Amino acid sequence: MQITSPGYTRVAILLHWLIAAAIFSTFLLGQYMTQLQLSPVKLKLYSYHKWIGVTIFLLVLFRLVWRLSHRPPAPPAAMPAWQHTAATTAHFLLYVLTLAIPISGWLMSSASGFQVVYLGHFPIPDLVAKNKQLAEQLKEVHETLNWVMLGVVILHVAAALKHHMVDRDEVLQRMLPFLKKRSTLR
Amino acid sequence: MNFRVVFFVLTLAAGAPAQAADVDYTSSQITFVSKQMNVPVQGSFKKFTASIDFDPKKLAAAKALIDVELGSIDTGSPEADAEVSKKGWFNTSAFPTAKFASSAVSQTGPDNYEVRGKLSIKGIGQDIAAPFTVKRAGDVITYAGRFNLKRLQFKIGEGVWSDTDTVADDVQVNFRIVTKGNK
């Protein structure tokens, strides 16, 4: 018997985890690198942070395009409407934030006088000129958006765990195929 | 910010100092572009003195001296400004000034010239050549040119900073010296 609706494609699952890992690592990298004294390592880490950010932006764009042609599975029938609305809102916010945060970082870098050169080879144009005050403001925006995202991610993870452990539905399994095998053995 | 007064000297052409025209420092500038992780980053030196003696008809007597205060550097970030004054970089407390003294000027085009001379930074002298243009507007003359230097030849950025993958060895220096009133 078919357990659920068609489910996520492999590509959607791969993109989800790839983007999650990139966000997790570059979030921590951002926390760490800003504490460092100026050194070659610091310059390298800042570049890596920016490159990962650009990568996340590109992956999210690809994911959105993919999503348009590969619709995600429907929520469990038993799920209350308010939860469905909350989930949709959270997912929408995550998409917005995963695009807005790299953009804010890019603008902040330009305003600070450092053009972003993706992977050290592909210069991304400066949309704003060097401007110390603007750089400070964009730094605030970049940080604030990150804290908002942290909140949404915590909610997202908590909801996924709640579905798995409390509701015992297939929501988490759809994004973690190896769990599906385990649960069908149960 | 408490900058130590440091001078970096760049010299252009050769001639009697008494004949040098007045330099308009508000219009003149010395900037540079370094590459950090392949990202071009512009900076400048805010304080310098220049002595230019240039007559296209007497190129053999042309002379230029530019003294740049190394402590007046603006790298674009206060953190980097503080860093580059340190011993491994300019060591500005020991070597406040860098100097260039021209040895010869030659003409390469209608308004194009090349100056050769010695650039001294951090006690190290290197021969350099810089192409430049000369533009006249009344009694205002603008000398604009550029040259590349290899920072490690001057021991600018030693130790961990000698890694050229992070900060490139090549630094492009751009100069624009404006003089007023030919004497």
C-alpha cells in the first residue's frame, strides 16, 4: 500500500540537505570569523563565507525553479489547518530569508569596499558604492535576518521532530528517506 | 586616529628644486590597488609631498620627488590601517617615509612619458619605471601615471602575510600630481 502522496523528488531532497548544511556551516563560520584578529586566515574565511553565501543563493534559486515543476507532496490529511498555514508560512519565510540573507551580505560587502569575487574568479558587480554608514546598516540587516532565520529554523526542526515523534506521521520521513525504511520495518 | 607621521617618497623627474612648480594637493592623489583573495581593494595615502620640475623641452633636466607619509594610509578599513603600520608591513615607526627619486624621463608619445627612478620603502630601494601622461590646462598641469610594485621585494607583509594567495604580490600604484603656476 502506498503510504503517502508522491513525495519529494531525490533532487528536492538533495537540495534541501545541501542548502541546510551550507547554511549551518556558513552561519557558524560567520560567527567565528568576525571574532578573529586580522590575519590571512581571516581574509580567507571571509571569502569562503561569501562564496558559500552565493552558492546558497544559487541553490535556492534552482530549488525554487525545481519546485515549480515538481510540486511538493500534500500535508498529511489529519493535519489541522492552522498547522498547515504555519508550515506554509515558515517555508515561505525560509525561502525569502535564504535569498535575502545572501543579498544583504553581498550589498554589505560592496558597501564596505570589498567586491565579492565568487570562488576568487567571478566578480559580482557592486550594486552599491563604498559607503561606511550604509555598510553598518547592512551589517545590522544581515545579522538581524540571520537571527530571524535561526528562529524559523528552530521552529522548522521542532515541527519536523514533532511530526515524527508525536504525530508519528510521514512528514519527516519524506525528507529523510532512510527513516522511511526504518519505519516500514516497524 | 593617531597616525604617526610617516613619509613615503616617490620621485618623478630630475631638475633644480628651485624651479619646481607648486603642487595642488587637494587635486593630487596617490592611490593603490591590492588584491586580497583576488578581490581588488583600493586604498590611498592621504599625505605626501611632491616636487615636480618638468619642461618637455628639457627632459634631461626633468625631476620629480614624491614623499608619501606611510602612516597616512587609508586601506579602506581601520583594522587594516592599524595592521599595515606594524613591523611586518611598513614598520612605520622605523621607516616613516618611502621615497622615489627619478633618474630619467623619456618621451613615449605626444603626451606620454616614462619616468625611471628609485623607489625606497622600508629601507629597500628598487628601480621602477612608470608611464605617465601630461595634460595642460592653462597653468595647471596634471601628471598621471601608474606602476606595479611587488610588495615582497620591499618586505611589505612578512611572515604569515607573505602568502600571496591571500594578498597578491603585485600592487598597482596610481598617481596624479597636479601643479599650478609654472615658475
